[in-house]
Amino acid sequence: MLMAWSADGDVIVAGNARPPVDDGVVLITGASAGIGRELAVQLAPRARMLVLLARRAGRLEELRASLLARHPRLQVLTVPVDLSDENDVERALAGAGEQAGAVDVLVNNAGVGDQALADQADWTRVRTMLRTNVLAVAQLTTALVPGMVQRGRGGVLNMGSGAGLTVMPAAAAYSASKHFMDGFSEALRADLSGTGVIVTQVCPGPVDSEFDQIAGSAGGMTGGPPPFLRISAAQCAREALAGFDRGVPLVFPGRAYRIVMRALPLLPRELSRRQAARSATRIRRTTGDATHRDRPGGQAGA
């Protein structure tokens, strides 16, 4: 596989190797809202079929009707699924396989967030988050990538987070799940080099979506990037797909956020640790022990 470099310094795949989005079958998780919904909207003019997975069947059907009204030739399959349930994921994969056939592109977009100090976290929410953010990603990828390799073409677009590249206070499990996504995406890309399967990870910062509200951190997660770096879900999806088309390994949506994240490796790790510890101390002083225990958790775009 030939390599080249973009103007921003990213290694990209050169030649004709592109993820087979155009006239392909694209499966998107967490498609009912936020970035996932925007990815579906922007992929609709290009794909032959969209397979949309999420928990909320009503929202999926609303999205399906909207997409078909604008793109009559598009095929849209909606599959309600609880991604934290391994058996339900297996059921969804079987149903999608029967009705859609081979999947050309997998978009692992669904994610669960939560904000709580580690000693105040609710295990039920933590377990759901890890099953959704980690196990479901591995399960879907392991099920669908072998077929892509056999066909000599395919694509995997993974939605990570800036939280997976730094120290995030009051989000130990969530941050860990996104560190998994970073390591998984990088190793997957290496493993699939030369197979015709393109792997891109997107690491957004603050995005206008339901994610923060459902995670119990309206206005942005404490210790995360400042609010002025916030972008729309539409912009995030647009830049994610542009990077995916070019075969870029890592996408930071938003110009200002991209500059910040590219400078991040230059900061000493100890500085990140100290900043995270200060933020956690402020959270403990201002919230008290019970605040996070009684707050509902949730799943964004699922």
C-alpha cells in the first residue's frame, strides 16, 4: 500500500485505495442522534444502503423516513439494538446480514459517557459503558472485518475522543474506554495494512449533541477542552468523512481543536497529571459525595 502525506502532515493512503463508501453498504452504530445521525445524513447521497443501529427504534424510523424522502434510491435498514448486550448485538448482526448482505464499511460511532469521581461511580452505568464503548466495538469489528479482507476492500471508521489521548478527571472508565479505542484503531490499521481495508479514528473534542447532557455533564465534561472549541455535529461528521476518504489514520475535527491536540504530545505527562488532579479536587469540593450517585446515566446517539 502506497503512502503519502497531507498538507497537515498526516500519513494518508495514496493511489486508488479508498473506503468503499460510494455505492456501498455502510453500517453505522449510534445513528439515532448527534454525530451518528449526521454521518447517516452525509453518507446518504453516496451509499447504496445504510444499516442504522441504535436503541431508540422511533428515532431510527424517523431518520429512515427523512433519508428516503430525500434519496428515493437509497436503501435504509434500521436495526434497534442494545449494544451493551452481547446477545442482542449477535442478533442485530445476523439480521443485518440476512437483509443487507455484506457490509462494506463499519462506523463504530455509538458511545456512552459518564462523569463521576472513581469512588462515586455507579457500577451499573460503568458496566454498560464499557460493554458499549469497548466490547461492542470489538465484537462488531471482529465479525465484519474478515469479510472485508476476503473481498480486498472495506473500511472501519472509529469514533474515539480526545479523552483517549490524555488524562481525564472524573471520567476514569470513560477515558479508559477511549484509550482502548485509540490502541484498538492503531493496531487494527497496522494489522490491515495492504489488505485494502482502510481504518480511521476520529477523536472529537466538544461537539453540540446529546452526549454531554446524557452523560450528566451539560456544557462539557469537567477537565475536557474549553467550550470555545465546540463544533457542530455536522462539522464533526463532515471532517471525519473527509479524513476517512483520504485514508488519514487520525482526525481531530475543528481547526482550533486540531491545533490544541497536535500540541498535546509536547506537554510533559506530569503536567497533565497535575492538571487532572486539581480538576478532580475542585469537583470533590463542589459536588459533595452524593451528587453523582443520584444522577441518571445514559447513552448518546444510541
